[in-house]
Amino acid sequence: MRKAGWAALVFLAAAVGLGFLTLPVVALFTRVPPGELVRLLGNPVVRDAIVVSLKTTLIAQVLILLFGTPLAYLLATRRFPGRQVLVTLVELPLVLPPAVAGIGLLAALGRFGLLGSTLDAFGLRIGFTQTAVVLAVAFVAGPFYVRTAIASFEGVDPNLVAASRTLGAGPARTFFRVALPLAGSGLAAGEALAFARGLGEFGATIMFAGSLQGVTQTLPLAIYAQFEADFDVAVAMGALLVVVSFALLLSLKLVFGWQPSQRTSHSVFARTS
Amino acid sequence: MATLSADFALGLRSYELRLALEVEGVVALVGPSGAGKTTVLGVIAGLIRPDSGRVALDGEVWLDVERGVNRSPEERRVGLVFQEYALFPHLTVRQNVAYSRNGRVDELLERFRISHLAKERPGSLSGGERQRVALARALARDPGVLLLDEPLAALDAHTKASVRAELQQLLHGLDLPTLIVTHDYEDAIALAETVGVLVDGQLRQIGSPEELIARPRDPFVASFTGANLLHGRVEGPADTDGLTTVRLEAGDLVYSTDAAEGEVGVVVHPWDVSLGQVPAEGSALNLLSGEVASVVQVGNRLRVRIGPLTAEVTAASAERLALEPGRTAFASFKATATRLVALS
């Protein structure tokens, strides 16, 4: 009797939790009929927002991969004093309120910011341009990738790296033939997370880039703008983002299964002290 | 043959590793775990940088801390076989062997009898097969030195004997300065001509297996250098008592309760050997006679070298037997205390 009561209690709590988490998502799809949803996506505001979102997110992802991968590799393979502080700094945007990120970006790269006058001298204005959107997305989403990438590179058996070196491969060849393929699935998982986060970026973007239709107005910003103008259009865009995010997360689980890299031996050369 | 010389010092967590070593032919460093054995290989291969010292292969200086020379691992001609082989799990056997981009891949696959595994990944191989792949991969880059880290430790007892015989044959034919580190003294004396005992980063003693067992410098070396190893050949099948007859290189016959065939190593612990002035009587008892070559005190016991054998006896019985160099004595040991290990 007591056992049955306990089971019922756990089941009930779980049902409430599940209901709470899924109800808003379900509501997005029930308010407007599916056919109408697809038609609303043809709205010029929506089309512009999709183009801006895709373009800025893709460019931001390229930047994240290009600069985040070497950063993660160094942080994963080098041991030096202050490393933990550095890793924490890199991870900070994960927990920073997006508004703080936006203010920070303005203070650094805005017209009157830290580097503003330097950029101005080169005729570069970043604030409230598409470049600002890219930078805001990269700043907020980048740490999702870098953090996962550090863990993936740390999971590569140091003996395999050492073996590569003793077999005549230099650091660059070792990176591309051993470290990168073995960390690959982890890197892809991190990249997918960063992509999803970047697509949903709102706070930092609106502060640093504004919300100009066709220029800086991404899907989340367009949802906010349409919230008062045409609620159903906002719902359609919301539904679109839900579908994309769900597909991303699900494929992540199915394709990568979050595997760490395989190990074939103990790490003995990792400790040199 | 080339000579590898390594002379370096490196502060480790609880002791300083200090080593001066000339490797010509096959040398084994043997010691308990944590003695710094793997670190020695890391320093030679360029994976670990010592505080001071020099590593060179003949005239080719790989490391000279004082002169600021420190070649990176890829610029040192070393073939390093890792303890658990460190094969690349995402590459096939062929890709592993071909990793150093040397043209002799097919020849090596053939030589190590792994051609049929060329398309397999390391995960699906047995321990013995992995070792052959690791050796082929290490030799593929034409190393000037071969370094083996616990080459037999990752194998189960069943495969170990045959792999050890194979490895011995291989090393014999390679003509490369080879340094093996192992915690197993028996493996060391089976594979190497010269054995060094490394404890807490210090090389306690280095010499031929016969020297180490007959004249251990301290009690630790004595306790660690466990056993005599005599070479011989099994004569015919086991007799009705279950005893295997082995003819030693010197011509004497000894008996063992172990089953074996072909070339074998006869392993006897010094404390299982009794000494007498007259031949001991008894069935299933092996008997060898010879001149006492040396008597060395180790702790409260004496190590006495007679012919090919070292015996350990108490000081009292040594005195009673009047053992001194030049006198003839009889050594006896039971067939049950006589181990046979397969050699190639």
C-alpha cells in the first residue's frame, strides 16, 4: 500500500512536470491551424527574418568553429597557472544575462566603446549592423561550443597524441589526424548546441544590433516585433523555431549519442611533473 | 650496432629520477611500478623534458639541456611501443602501420602476419595481434632505437609465453639498440642481454642476468632478480612419472614437472637450490655440480655461484660446507621447483 502510494506520488509529480514543460509548445501548434501556419510564414516580415537569422547564424558558426576550436584545443591540452580562471572566463557568457552581454558588446565595440574610436578611424561602424548581430550570436553561443570542445579534446587519450609524435607526425598533422577525428563527435554535438542557442539569441542582439527589418531583425526579434502587430504571425515564427530546435536536439541524440572518444590505453605521458 | 646514450635527471613527485645508461643490443630496465620506468622512455622519446642531461644516438644529439638542444619527438628516430599499444582506434590496421608514411607497409604487414587484419580496427583485435600491429607501426618509421614499455603486461598468461618467444626472436634479428622496461624480471632476462634494476628513480645495478643474480649489490636487487634462467631443449615426451627431461646447453639433464617442448628456459629460484659437498640422493631431484665461482653476502644470507647456477644459503650452512671460490660443490633442486618457459 505504501509502495503504491509512493509510486503514484512520483508519477503525479512527473506528469505535472512534463505537462508544464510541453504545454506552451503544444499551444503554439493548436492556436493556428497547420495550413495557416505555413501560409503565415510567407509574410515579408517573416521571410526577411528567416534570411537574416540564417545568414547571421551561419557566419557566426563559422567564426565560432574557426576561433573556438584552437582555443578549446589549447585550453584542453596545456596546463598552466590560471588555466581554471581562463576557462571560467570563456564559459562566463553561458550564465551571463543576455542584456549584460549586449551592454558589454556596446561598451567594447560600440561607437563610444573601448575599441569604437579605433574602428571608427578605419571607417568601421559595428553597432546596429548585421555584423553586430553576428558578433552578438558568436559571443552568446560560442561558449556552448568551446565548453563541449574542451571536454572532447580532454577525452582524447594523450598516449595517442604521443604515439603520433613518435611516429614522425608534427603537432599540426597530429591535430588533424588524431585529435580532431577522435574529438569529432563531441565537437559536432557542441556545434549543434551553439547553433540552436545562436538561432534563439535575443537579448544581446536587440541591445547591440537593434531590430531593423531585413538588416538586424532575426526571428526572435521579429517575434517580439509582431507580438503586438499580428499575434498569429508571431506564433507561426515561434512554431518554426520550435520545429528547428526539436529537430536539432533530436538529431544530436540520435546521431552522436554524446559518445566520448574511445580510449585504447592509459595516459602515462599526461603527467610530466 | 649503434649505441644510445642517455644521461639525465628529472625531479618527480616523490623522488628524483637519475639515470646514466648506454644501450647497445637489448637492455631491459626492471623495477616495481612507480620506479620511473615509463618516464625513462618518455625522456628518450622526447615526450618528457628532463631538468638536465643529454640523450644521443651515436653522434646524433637529441637532447642536451645545457646546450639548449631538445629535438621534438618526431625528429628523434625512435620506435616506441606503448604499454597498451596506443593504436589509433579510428584507423584500420593498415592505416595504423602506414601512419609514419613509409613505403614498406605491405612488407611489414606480411612480416608480422597481420595482412589478413589490414582492414580491421584495433578494437576487434586480440592482445597478441595488437602487439604485432604496434611493433609493425613502430618499425615502419625506420627507427634508430626501439623502446618497449611493458611489452607483455597487457597479455593474459596464456598468450604471454608464445608472444614472449616471438618477441625474443624478433629482437634478436633486428640489430637495433632496444630498451625494454618491465616489472617482470623473468620477462627481462628472457628478452635482454643486459638488465638494469631501477628503484625509486635510481639505477641500483646493471649487468648480465648472471651477474645480477650471482652478485646482487643490495638486498632489493637480490629479492627482485628472482630466478636463475638456464637454456635447454626438451628431450622427447614426458615420462610415465609426468616428468619432462631437458638437456641443458652444457649437456646436463634436468627434470621438471612442467610440460613443454622445443627450446625452453629452465627457471629455478636461488632459495630452491640446496648445496652439498657430496651428491644429494633422491628421486625427482636435479643435480648439477661445478666449481664455486663466487660467494656474496646479501643481508644475512649468501649467494653462491656454481657453474651456471646461483644458490642462496644461510651463512651457517655456507660455513659448514666450507664454500669458497675454487672448490667443487653439488647443487640440487627439486623437479617440482623447476619451471619451464617456452623460448623460441
